[in-house]
Amino acid sequence: MMHPGPRNAITDVAGLLVGQAQDDRIKTGVSLVVGDAPFVAGVHVMGGAPGTRETDLLAPDKSVQTVDALVLSGGSAFGLDAASGVADALRAQGRGFAVGDQRVPIVPGAILFDLINGGDKDWPENPYKALGAQALAAASQDVATGSVGAGTGALIADLKGGLGTASTRIGRYTVGALVAVNALGRVTVGDGPEFWAAPFEMGGEFGIRGMARNFDPTAMPPLKGGDARNTTIAIIATDAGLTQAQATRLATAAHDGMARAIYPSHTPMDGDLVFGAATGAVPMQDPMADLTLLCQAGALTLARAIARGVFAATPAPGDPLPTYTARFGA
């Protein structure tokens, strides 16, 4: 039996905090997950246009097996600098991988494209390093959703995107997701308000619109952009004691949730990416069986988080697209 955690947020995974910062004039921002202690992480990329930092370190055969934080940012390539701001702030706290008498924080990151969303991008210097540091300083168990953090300026095919989160309790374990939805495709079916993720909704978390009944599953929906302006980037986390290889498998399976919630997903023009994270607080009892359940819960949780992020988006001056609630009502 699966059900949401008490916050229905990735911070239901004990030991993890979420920090967010944004600039509403630029219409962009940063969201991150940081642990009380370093945590195991992996990554899997299925989109054709990713933008990343330090993801090579997350391969199971690499020397570093844990990270200090994971960063999701707007800004396209400029946004990769957000992780530098986080790393600098963590180093000032004395955190990081020990190399002699030095500490090197391990902070992988991924970015989405939000440079053409109605915001003022004529900045005098890259703002993302400062936004990364601000996000870390704001880290807490509370997770705002919608037009916040990395989801501030996100757009999908026909609506504003957003920042979503969700959690699932399954047996002894908790699984949580954090996602910035900026997809080429759509999260709703046809011209109606029903979410593709509707079969997985728990507790009315995105409006109880039900499942679409009359639509043509062979019809290609209208798409946004068409020149690598898209990406859904996510973190799927658990308190289970996973190895780096198992965390990578969790991230891989969570992409199924992305495909259930966004149509189409993983296109050549999306940079779709999922980080897998594990704090290790709950030892695995039956590794193969437990990992199978965690992968199932990961896909389910990410699908719900995607719908929640779009459902919670709020309007702002200059938006090129409406929010979900502006089009369909609350």
C-alpha cells in the first residue's frame, strides 16, 4: 500500500532539505536538495539536449560515491553557475570531499532553458551564482510549488510550467521527488483539463479532474518551441540504503513517471534528466525486491510531482502562456 508522506514533499525523506531562490524580474530561479550529510547519488539522462555539471562523477565506477547537494536551475548554460554558488557556500561551512587539508563540495547540477519567457534577461553579470547561494541559505523542510525556484520561468507546450514535489510511503521506505517542468510536450490530455498523470493522483493533490475519456491517442499534441528550449529536470530521493548503481537504477525507472505525465517526453529537443539520491537511513532487507518496489514508487511519485508543479503555477506580468488554473479553473 502506498500513500503520501506528511508533507507530500521530497523533504519527507529524512535528512534532506530543499532550498529555493528566484528573480521574478528575470523570471528564473534555482532549486536544490541538500543533505544533513553527504548522500549517494546517480543520474540518468533521456532527453536529447541536456545541460549538466559534474554528472560524470555519478557513474558507479567513479571514485566519489556521495554528493553534498543537487541543483536544478533555470538559465540554460548560464544557470550551471548556480552550482558554483552552492559549492562556495558549502565550502564556507566546512563541507565537502576531503583532499588533504582542503574541502571540495560535490555539487552536480542540471539546467533548463527559460531565456525566452517574457523576463528581463539583460543582466550586467551572471545572476545564477548568487541565486545558488541564496537557495542554499533558504534550505528547509518546507517546499513551495508552482512558479518558484527553478520553475519560476518554466513553460510547457501550452501552459506555464512549474516546480513540483511529491512523496510516497511504501513499506519501510519513503520516496520523494522534486521536479522543474519546462517540457516540449503537454501535461494535459487534448483540450481538456485532465492530466496525463490522473491515474496516479493521491488525495486530490492536483484538482481531482479525473481521467480523460474522449481523446485520440494517436494525435500529436501541439509542441512548444522546436529548438532545444525545453527540459524537465528532476531529483528522485529515498531513505533506503542504495548503492550508487542502485540510485542510478532508481533514476532510470523514474523516467517512466515522466513519460506517464508528459506527452511527448524525452524528445530530441528536451534535456530530460533525473538524479537519483539515497540517504541510506533505512537498510535494505531484500535488495532486489526492495529496489523493484522503490523503482515503482519513484515513477509514480515523479508523475504526481510533475502534475502538481503545473497545477500550482501562478501568473506574472509578461507571461507568454496562461497558467493551468487561468485556463481551466482551480
